[in-house]
Amino acid sequence: MALAGKYGKLNIPKIAEGEPVFILRAQDRLAEKATRMYQLLAESHGAPLAAELDQVADAFRKWPGGRKLPD
């Protein structure tokens, strides 16, 4: 079980028991930009994940629901 401060214990495959996680949601107005910034960091370190983050940021942008600042 992963542990998110706001959401408590979460069952996420491959995450160790009690491992802290940080969750970005599509409703968060800052999520797409934060993902793009993380993508730049990942690219600068040669992490293969960088390519996937394009799809994540695009999915956040295309999500039709409402947006708000994180609370």
C-alpha cells in the first residue's frame, strides 16, 4: 500500500508498503504544467519515462471536467 498524505493508503501495484507517493489529478489546474516540468527533468537525466509524460500531460489537458487550484 502506498501512502498519500491527502488520500491515505492506496493500493498501487509495484509500490512498497508505506512508500510515500504524490498524486496529480486532472482537475488540478497545475497538473499539466507540473508534468511538463517533471518531463524536462526526466529528459535531462536520460530517464525513459520522459516520453510517456507527454501522453500524461496531454491527457490532463484533454480531460473535460472542471479545473481548480489544488487544495
